[in-house]
Amino acid sequence: MTSTTCSTASSAVHPGPAPGALPARHRWKVLAAGVCANAAFSVAFSGIPMTAVLMRSGYQLDAGTLGLMLGLMGLGIALSEMPWGVLTDRWGDRPVLLAGLGGTALALAAMALWAAPTAAGQVPPLPRLAAGLVLVGLLGGSVNGASGRAIMLWFSDGERGLAMSIRQTAVPLGGAVGALLLPALALHFGFTAVYGVLAALCLLAALLAAAWVRDPVRPPGCAAAAPAKAGPGGPLRDARVWRLAAGIGVSCAPQFAVLSFGSVFLHDFACIGLGAIAAAMAAVQVGAMALRVWSGRWTDRRRNRPAYLRRCCALSGLLFAAMALLARAGGVHGALLLALLVASGLCVSAWHGVAYTELAVSVGAARAGTALGMANTSVFVVCFLVPLGIPHLLAGGGWAVVWGAGALCALAGRWLMVPAVPARNSVLSNQ
């Protein structure tokens, strides 16, 4: 069953498809467009931090300023996610995706022209770079809630975990492309090429969204899939939804630590070359893609999303604690640190599709845009704060403190997302 058809009772009254309805298989095109939209923006969001070593030298930044620059795009996303989610519920997915992706392409093109160091060594003013990164985040934040709401409308509950997890593979897919492509572009052609390529990718994703993203057409009297289950005030007034959204955000802190400063850690502390670093970060992203698809399908079949989230967070905490202990022990353990960083990055990236599915199912398709916007606001507030805070943790206690804080965040996220003794009507109930 897909969301383009009615329930059994309703189909007895309305046996045929609605006039002008797209075939059920069109849901895969909608999903593909959502994946491309998220991947195009993720190449920018996850890929630019992969150029951190080159950005530090090209823009002549100290560690604190580098952390601020790497966090500004996340700040822009955090500020815009909830408004974009509300607009998606009101206007639909297609207008929001087109406006957001088109605007992001224009902002990146402007950065290529006016916010990149020149071949002659001229560095643009930092406020110009900062404004560009914030603007890209403000506009690019549109892709998350919109494409998630489309999945809720087009897919049945037995497919949503898989579909949402496939959509979430777009983030590591974009990150893998960014890890392999952007440092090479920055090294050989400069940041003008980096921003120009990113603008072209967003424009291509906008064209796909224009071609494929539509709301399903249902026969008269056929209810929308996944009726809302949030409280009468909607997701914004439901404390349970806020708790899950906060848990998703806190649990992303270790992931952002790996993505934003993992390359710096491997380069400065573990003495690993740029080629191996790029390969390791790409491996994290590619492995996360596979794990997200597997976890979505596995939890769809077993209906055990809460248990899976608990185990992922606990294992993430253990891996980050091990990395902290190894960093504290001192000495250079290059190969072991590289392996631990990859394993930690994989574990902390595997659960996203499952958590987002649980959140969206809890509120229903009609309010999924708002709920996903709440979660993404939490995520990108954390995304802004993590690279901003890491230099201070480094100054105070070194890498052991950084990774130890990551372990604590993983355990805190577990408590928020899946309480030890769930309330009877908890958002996180077995489906």
C-alpha cells in the first residue's frame, strides 16, 4: 500500500484512482528528487569543512576564527529550518524546494565572485565570507523538511523507514563527494571553483525538483496518510516532540565534531597526510550511506526503532570514549586513531533516518514539515556550536577533552530520544 491509495474501507467506496493522479511508482521519482536536493546541499554543508586545512591557510585564519567560519552555515540553517518547515506544510514541497535551491545557487555564485581568495593572494574581508556562509545556510535549510514531508505523503508506514533512510543517505553521499572533490578543487583551482561547482549542483537539483516533485492526488474522501498524532496545539506545543527533536540535535554533536575538525585532528595530532584524510572522511560518508539504508529497512521489518536508537547511541558513546583515552595516552597512533575516527563517524551517522522517521510518523504527514523543521533547528544549532566550541576545548584540555565531550553528548542524546522508562504515550513507541 502507498499513500496514493485509500485504506481498505475507503477503497470500497472509491475503487479507482483520482483523476490526474500520478502512478504509485512515481513515489520513487519523488524520493530521487529529494535525495538529489539533499545531496546537492550536503556537498556544500559537509564538504566545505573538509577544506578546513586549506581554508585556514587560504583565508589566513586562526583556530578560533576557523571554527566560527565552519559553524556559520549551520547557524543559517538553524535560523531558517523552522520557518521553512511551516511554509512547507502551508505551500507544499515543490515551491519550497524550488525557492530554496534556486536561492542557494545564487548565493554560492555570488561567493565565487566576491568571497574567494584570488590567485594573486588577495584575501576577501572576513565579514563577506561570513555573510555568504550564513546566507547559504538560510536558503539551503529548505531542503530538509520539504523532502521529508514528501516521503510522508507518498510512502506507506511499512516503507517510510526505508524511504526516509534513503533520503538521509543524501547527507553522507554529499559529504563523500565533498570530501573527495572540494579539497582537490580548492588546492588546484581555488575557492572560486569550489563555490562555482556547488552553485551548479544546487541548480541541477532544482531542475529535478521542478520535474518530479508533486503532491499525490487522492480520490474524494480519501484521508491523507499518517493522520496527525501530536497534541491539539500541534508539534510546536508538544513537549514530547520537542524532547525527541532535542535528542536528535544533541546526538549529532559527535558527528559534527568528526566532520568539522576530524581532518584537523588527523593532520595535526595523528600526523596523517591529506590524501589519506580525504579517503578516510569519504569512507565515513559512504559507510554511513550503507548503514542508513540497512537500518531503515531493518527497523521497518522488526518495528524496533526505539531499541535501535538506544544501541546506536550507547555504542557511539563507547567509541568516542575510547578515542578520548587514546588521545590522552599521548604519542602518535596514526593508524589506530584513523580507524577509531572512521568507526566513530560511522556509528554516530547510522541512526538518522530511523530517528527522523519516528518523529515524522509521530505527528503525521500534515505536520511533518514543522516537526522535521524543529528537529533540524536543533541539529543545526548544535552544528553551529560544535565547531565554535572545539577550539576552546582544545585550548583547555586537548583532543581527549573534545572526544570525551562527544561521548557524553551521545549518551545524553540517548536519554532524550529514548527515555529509560518511556511514558505510556511517548512519541517513541514501537510502531
